[in-house]
Amino acid sequence: MLKYPKHNSLLPRLKRIEGQIRGIIRMVEERRYCIDIIQQLTAARNAMDQASLQIMNSHINTCVSNAIRKRQGEEKINELMKTIYRFVK
């Protein structure tokens, strides 16, 4: 379940990504030119990266900052750093 109102703005972005993925599937089924498929995959990956960054920003501004204010931030910061490392791999 989405916790924060800012996440609601993410839904249209995710639905666009879903449409992009369906389009890529159709391109593969139609045996379209490989470079065209790769370009669409790259666009979808970039869109997903932007969605991830939007959620990460929201997480930092809510969960992490609240934990820091309560002097319980170390666990949230460690969790965030692990997530960032996975994200940039």
C-alpha cells in the first residue's frame, strides 16, 4: 500500500512505463529491428530509474528524516545506503 500522498503522483509514471513495456513486448513479437528495441528498453529503464529516484526522495524526506529527528536514524540510513548501492550497480 502506498504510504505517502506524494506516491500518488508516481502512479501515472508507472502506468506509462507499463505501456512502454507492453510496446517493447509487441516489438519483440513483431521481430522489429534490434536497435529500435534497445532504444525503447533504454527509455523504459531511464523512466524506471526516475521513478526509483522519486520514491527514494520521498523516503528520505519522510522515513529517514523522521527517524533522524527521533535519534533513531542509523538503521534507516544504513538501509537507504544498501538500497542506493543496489540502485547504482
